Amino acid sequence: MHSENYSHNVSYAIETSCIGNSESMTQQEFTYFSNLIFQHAGIKLENEKRSMLEMRLYKRLNALKLSSFGEYMRVLQQDASGVELIAFTNQVTTNKTSFFREKRHFHFLRDNIINHPRPEKTFIWSAACSSGEEAFSLAMQCEAIKHEQANFDYRILATDVDTQRLDMCALGEYPNEDREDIPKLFQHQFTQRVPHDDSMFMVADRLKRNIKFRQHNLIHYPEKFGIQFHYIFLRNVLFYFPRSTGEKVVRALVSQLEPGGLFFVGLTESLQHMDVGLELVDVSVYRKPVLGRTADE
Ligand SMILES: C[S@@+](CC[C@H](N)C(=O)[O-])C[C@H]1O[C@@H](n2cnc3c(N)ncnc32)[C@H](O)[C@@H]1O
């Protein structure tokens, strides 16, 4: 969501004032927390991220009424059920997203679907979907195509490691200011006011019917969905992983992409240095080759 930096700053001020006596994070604690998020989600936190991590973990200290990061480290070390590991992961991930983020990709997707009609259902995967804006934007785009092409049908799988964000996806309610990112026509067709809350809008139920939200950890490489997707969106998450992890993640996803299918990464990301068997077809859009066909077919 747009206001993430601002709200982090405000909440940081609130968290730190609530926890006035807590000590700052030591190097040893930072090493422990950064190793833990790396082992659990593949996310690499460099040393300069220490104050960001402190800011995010103050929330857990507050919730558990702890007064130091050392105490929180011990809670995690004794967390046999894994419940606190989930809360820790939810707190540490970066979830910035928005509706129709990097618009170019939505136009490209639309043109590709229209120009390559397929008789069977179209399957799209929004991997690392955060709070759902990407998946709902894809669903709006697909609903519009369905209106023009009666035979077109689609399903979207939307996954993330962060369970708190997945709860937001299921709710489908967002602050009014985020509505401005949605094209005007789609605002009218696919969004409505939330009863009794003037500050929020919600997405139409018919969008939710074609989307399945599920928790999925990208570094659990062997986990498969038993579907060959036609389009995979893995945008704005690769830069949190070291290159070798990113390459394994992409390979695992490409194995679930139909030959001829498209793979989207963020506009500032690239797969050019990775050996993942994809060919570039547009800015940060790649295609899985079909055996025996050339790149421009
Ligand atoms: C910056 S958001 C990107 C959201 C959306 N794809 C976009 O481009 O707007 C990155 C997301 O990746 C998720 N993420 C980070 N590590 C992950 C992992 N190991 N498995 C699945 N999701 C992960 C985070 O929880 C976060 O929601």
C-alpha cells in the first residue's frame, strides 16, 4: 500500500515510545534474526537493514510485552509450535504493492490473451501476492476480456508466505486512496463502498470467485500445484533473495509454466543473468520456449 513508509514511521514513533526502556538490537541479535528469516523465507538482510528490522520487530516486543530483543530471541528459540515464527515472518517481510502496479504488464497480458485465444481455461499465478492488489488487478483485467470474448475463462492462484497479508486478501478491503490506482471504468465495475466504513472500499465478490488465495513459501522448491500455468507473475520479490536462491525459485516456478507461457518479474528486476531457460519478449517479460519454435513465433 502507498502509505507504507509514512505509516511505518508513525508506528515506529508509537512503538518506540511505548517501549521506551527497551535496548536497541545488538549485532549478535541481528545475526540471529537475519539468519532465521533467511532460513525460513530465503530473505537476505544486510547489516544496513538493522534499524528497519528493529522498527518492525518492536511490534512483536509490544504484543508479547517484552522489553528487549534478547528476550524476543529466546522466545523464538523456544517456539516449539512455530506460531511465533509465523508472526516474526509476517513482521519482517516487505509487502509494498498497489493495484495495477507496473501497468505495462497488464496491457501486455491483455494483448497476449486476446491475440492467442486458447480453448481451455487460462491459469495465472500471482506468486508473492502480498495483500492481493496484484491478483485483483489481474482478475479485473480478465473479467474485462471475458466480456469481449465469451469463450475466455480463467483461474488465478495467489500465494504469499505472509499469513497476515493473506487474511487481507480474503477480506478484499482497501483504503479509499488506493482506489485511484484502478482505471476509472474498473472502479465502477469492480469496487464498492464498505458499509459503515467511509474510509475503505471493497472489491466485487465476483472477482474473488476466480481467485484462490493460499500460503506458499517460494523457497519450498519441490511444492507443486499440479497445474501448468499460462502466466506467472513473480514481481518485486526476487531482489530480497540472494542470486542463487532467486535462481532456484525461478526454476521451480518455470517448471510449472506451460511451454509458450509468460513469466513476469518486476520492471526493475531481470533474469538475464540466470540460466532458467526463458527468452526475453518485453521489458521484464519472459517466455518459456516451445520446443521446435523460434523466439518470434
Ligand atoms: C514487495 S511485495 C510484492 C507484491 C507484488 N508481487 C507486487 O509486485 O506488487 C513482496 C512479497 O513477497 C513475499 N515474500 C517474501 N519472501 C517470500 C517467500 N519466501 N515465499 C513467498 N512469498 C514471499 C512478501 O511476503 C511480500 O508480500
